[in-house]
Amino acid sequence: MCDQDQDVLWHFEDLKLLNGTDLPIFGGDTYPCLSLQLRSMKEPIRVLSGIDYWLDNLMAYVPEVTMCYHSNCFVQKHELVMNEDLPSLNDSTRSSKVITRVAQNVLSFLKSNTAEPGHTYWLFKGDNDDIVKFYDLSSLCSESLVEEYCEGQNLFTIPVAMLLYHVALNLKYNPIDEMATNTATIQILLNNCLKLLNKTKYPHIVISVHLMLSDFYIPNGINPASVQLANNALLSPYVKSDENLSISSDVEKSMFSIELENPPSKIIVMTLEEHCQKALYYVGCGISCLYYSEDTDQQLTMKKGRKTKNNKNKNKNHNKGCVIVEYNEDFKNNPLLNKSVAEIMPSWHNPPNPQDNDFWKQRLNILFYQKACLVYDILAKYYLAHKKYGKVIKHYCYSFKCWLWIFNTKFNRTIIGMLLKDAADCCFYISQNWDKVQQYRIELDTDDKCDLKIRSSLLDKFDNSKLQDFNLIPRNIESKEGILNAAVNCYKRSLEYEIDQNEKNILNRQLGNIYNKLSTEYIDEIITAWRIQSKITTSRLKWLLKTSRNYLSIGIKKSERSSDQFNLALLYANMGHLYRYTLDYLLQNNLSTTGFIKDKDFTKMAIESYEKGLTALGNRSFDQNIWDKIFFDVSTVTYNMTIKYKNNPPVYSKLTEAINVLLEALKYCDLENEVSQKSYYEYRAADIHDHLGSLYYCRLRNMDVDMPMFKTTINQCKSHYNQSFEIFFKMKRPLECIEVLMKDIAVDELQIESIKYLVI
């Protein structure tokens, strides 16, 4: 058997035609030259099949064909048919004279019209058409484009590549009659175009193809906040090399349509992450090809310098044909999309003019980096939804650098502010999920290969002045305190760039929250040292107290400015914790408070802070959970103050002060609401009533019977004892009940003695 792929010089009438054929030709002693055709016994030989066999043999000078008939892949019989007998086969009868006449007319037409050497032509007959159309594909690109770039290369590949490019371009941006276009078809055309073109010789076309391919995976008009995939799958047709293509064309308008007839397909499941990685890959390929376009332009400039002025004027109006695609109006106001300029795709009917082509290269550069920013933003939001915060930080960094390149000298405060805010949010989420910090560190350090070319193109592009804001975004995660401080720095700079008052309120609210989290870290260190009775150096304790107060004060101002009552209550509560536990630690270690806050009462400041927190909430209905926590904290502090008077009874002159303290503590015993600390409140209330009764009894012992306040004091004393007894009895505390009863009896005895005195 001879090679399937061969060239045959066909003599037809008075014409000669060089044909390429892949017809298998067999030969032996008995049959030196014949072809083989496989046919199913169940299917008759149709007219078109018969013509196909006949023409194949005729052009390759094969005199006969062996018809091999099979049934379910088992050979049933062979039949040797002479080429001239093929017209008389059943179901394939036709006149060979008619076909010969049509062929002669077509070939005569080709001979008279294919006059330009090196040109590529396309002979086409549409479905149900009675005429055959003839197209010169080389008209899609000028001769100079082929000659000047095609040294050492097949001259026919460029027109074919340009055909594929133009068909894909028009299918994507100008579909005929709004015909629904199979995107996979366009991808096939573009990928085949890339196979035919050398990127070092045709970088301009290759760049355009890469831009279009990146747009298939992540379209330009997409909103990063609402990206969805249908069933999380992409239907991708797999087209074989012998697939039947139906193509129609209008050369004057340079518009094409292409349709696959019943293409086989398979489902390829692709996640949004994979879509983005593909888009970034093509963006990187396009950016890297811009390097070759500079070399090509230099070569073209040198060649054009040797041509006459008249030849230059022929290309004066080059690159007039372009397709302009307007962006979706719904997303124009989104600064991250930056869709104020229409996308321009070249038609490349003429080679690029180096003097004018600088604008195009600059525009393509911007389009590529805008696409990269869009994809990075989509990936960041995708990873944010999946709580992969290390990858979120990394992609915000990549997006930041791409925007810096786009801005160049024109700084965009809005976009930079938005990126810094998003990065700060991510830092906050990392601090909230600190138990997974090792995962985030791995994500941040893992290098993705899909966008390596993009990142390489941005190396050493900026000086330190342009990277001042970029450096605020952390590139590593060392400590929880460090990541919170990074969030603060990003929020503060974003606040400086923000002009919308509502957004400023949101940023102030976030800052207040971050300052609260930072102070919590320092307060927890003091609480931990107090609970496990460990030591903190005096200098460290002073720093913790000073820094925490400063952060809380700033946070309070930010929350007040943004009217964030919830966070304001938390900040005041933490201020109360700071004073309360600092005092506990000092008392535990026998340290004086004067060296920390001069002339200040820690307990009093703690109570005031808690009360301000309750005032910020307004009432319990605002947030029952937070209200109950702060209410219990202030109850605990005030109750602990009463214990001091119980262990060390005050002198008579200090009775009023002690009574006021106990009454204040009693006010913070919540006996009305069903709260989790109800039992604590009941015991504290009973104990305070018992102590108040004792203080009033002490006052009675120091009063004369005939004094106006004596009877009132007795009533107050018995009232507190009775309330204490009722609460203890309700709690089933018999020992405490007996103690209160004995004290109440003592009051009764004192009352009886007073009556005797008055009688006497």
C-alpha cells in the first residue's frame, strides 16, 4: 500500500490540476492498482458516496475499487468494480457526462480566476444552493503581510489562519441574524488559528486571539460579585478532523458564519476556579507576545524604510476595519470593571504600521491587565466564599499590582481604596478564624503556575513611591496582632481615599471593630495572667494598659462617628474589663494602682464604662445577649464592692456610704427576666438585703428611741430581712434562712425594749 497522503498531478481534458489525496491505494501481482471502500450491508450506496468513490479514483488514476461489505463488523463479501462501472451501481446511478461537464466548467473558471501566484482560494457551495461561490482568502490580508512575515514558511497558512480568525471574530461580535453561536466552535477556530501562526512572526494576530480566548472563560461584562456557572459544567464539543462544516460568507462585508452539523460532545466539568485559571493563562500568553510585537515592529520599520513614499501611502488608512463591542451598561458604574472604553479588536486586513500601532499595543496591554484584574477579583470573591483567606489576600495583591500598571501616572483613589478595604476585611476574617492560620499560611505561600507570565511581566515595574499603599497588604501571616494591625492600616488608608459618607461610616464601623479586637488580645493577656497567677513585668503591664486604653478610645470615637451602637457597647464593655481585671491582677500581686493610673479609682472607672455600654444599647430589647453580659459584669463589680463592707464592717460615720453602695449593687440584680445567671442574681440580692438589714440594725443601736427616724429605720431593717428570707427560702437555703430569722428576732427584741422605754 502506498502512503495515504500524496500529491497527484491530474490531467483533466486540457487542464492540469495538482491535487492532494489521502486515498489508500493497494497493489499486487494480480491487481497492481486498486482502492478499497468499506460499506455496510444495511446501507445502500447513495449518489454522493458513489460520486466520491468515482472522483477519488479518477483523480488518483486508480482503475478499480474493491467494495468490502460487512454486517455488524463481520465481512460478508467482496466486490471488484471498475471505475467506469461505478455510475451503474444500484441507488447511485448518475450521468458521468453531466459530472464531467460540471467539473470542466468549474476547473475552467478556476483557471481563469486563480491568476495570482501564492494565493489561497476557497470554492464553496452552500446547502440547497444551485451555484458555487469562489473566494480569494488572500484578500483577508495584504501581500505585504504574507511576504514580510512569512519567510521560510508555507505561504498558504496565513490566509487560512486569517480565515479562521475572521470567522471567529465575527461569530463572537457580529453573529448573522442574531444566530445563536456555539462558543466551542469559536474556540476551535481560534485554537487552530494559533496552531498555524508563529507567535514570533505574527504576534499581533496571536495577541488578539489570546484576548478572545480569555474572554470565553471569563467574559468582560461579568459582575465579579455574581458569577455563576450553569450546573457547574461547560459543554465542549469535540470536533474530529473530518467533521462536516457548513460555511457561508460575504466577502464585501467580511462577515462569516460557521455551523457544526450534529457535533459529538462530551461534558467537561469545570469549576469557576478552573475557568479563571484558563483565562489568566491566555492573558499571560497575550502579554508575553507583546514582547515579540516590539521586535516585529522594528523589523517592519527597517523594511518599510527601504520602500518608496508611494508604497507607504498605500497603507495609510490601514486597520480601519475593527469591531467595537460596548460593555454592559449595568456594570459601568462598578469601578473594578472599568468599562468606560469600548473593546477594540483589529481585523488585520493590512500589516500594522509601527508608527500608529503603539496606540494599539498600549490599548491591548490595558485590556489584558483589566481582564487580569477582573479575574483576580472573581477568584478573590470565590475563595472568600469558600473561606480560603490566604488565597484571597494573595489575589488582592496580584490585582493591586495590575491596577497600578493600568493607572501608571493617573492614580485612581476609588479603586485603590476599595482594594485596601477588601484586603482589610480578609485580614479581619483571618483573625476571626485563627485556629486555621496554618492553612492560610500554606495558601499564601503556594505558587500558582497559571498566571506566572502575568506576574513576571510586573516585576521591577514600580518604584517604592507607587508601592506605598501596596505594601500595606500583608504578604505573610506572622501573628494575630500583626494581621489585625495590617487590617487597621488598610482601613485607615481606604478611609482617606473614600468620599462617600455612607462608605465612610462603614469603614469607621470596621475600624472600631478592629480596635476592639486588638484591645481584646491585650486584655486577655492580663486576664490569663490573673487566672493562672502568672507574672507580667511592670513595664509590660503598663504598656498593655496604655495601648488597650488608646485602642478602645479610638474605637469608641470611630463607633460614635458611624453611629454603631452595638460595637460602641462592646468597646465600653471591654474598657470595663480592662479596669476590672487590671485591678484584680494588682491586688493579687500586692501592687499599688498609683503607678498605673494616677488619682483614678479602677473600680469606679470599670462601673462607669459598663454603664456607658448599657446606655449605648438603650434597653435590653436592642440585643438581649450583649445586654445581659454587660449587666452581669456591672453586677459582679458592684457586688464585689459590697463584700468589702461585709468583711470589714464600716464605722457609724461610714454607714450611709456603705448603704448607698449596697443599694447600687442591688439595682444590678436582675430578678425580673429569665436569664442564665438568675441563680447568681437571686443569691446576691438575698445577701445584699441581709447585709442592708444588718447596716440598718447597726444604725438602730446608735439611735435614741425617741428620735424621729427610729421607727422608720426599724421598718427598713425588717423589710430587708424579710426580703432576704423570702429569696433564700425560695432558693431552698435553710441555713441562710435561719441566720436571717435570728437577725430579725434581734430586731424584734430591740423594738420591744424601745416600747418599754417609752412606757416608762
